[in-house]
Amino acid sequence: MLNKRRIRDEKIRQLKAGRNAYAESHELIRLIKRDIERENLHVHYDTTRTGCWFIPLPNTEDKKSS
């Protein structure tokens, strides 16, 4: 479990840096989704038969028109 948490932390860092992340195991996907919700990150989930892609979305609050 400790290893999955370390991997989760790395995936969350990737998302915060604006990079896509991918996970295959159901447990790792669950951990990543939980952290995404906790940190209120804007992320699109693309679930496939083999895993899940996490794709960061632009923060709409940063793009307010003047």
C-alpha cells in the first residue's frame, strides 16, 4: 500500500504540473480520484478497459474575460 501511495503522489504532482497521468490498478485509480477531489483539481477522467487517463483541465477561474 505504501508503494501505491507514493505512485499516487507522483501522479498528483504530474497533474498539478499540467501533465496527463495514467493508472491501471483499480486501487491506484481510487486513490488518485480521492486526492483529486480533496485538492479540488479540475481533471477529466478517460476510463478505458485497461485503466484510466487523468487529463488536467484549465482552471476556468483563471480565464475570466475582462
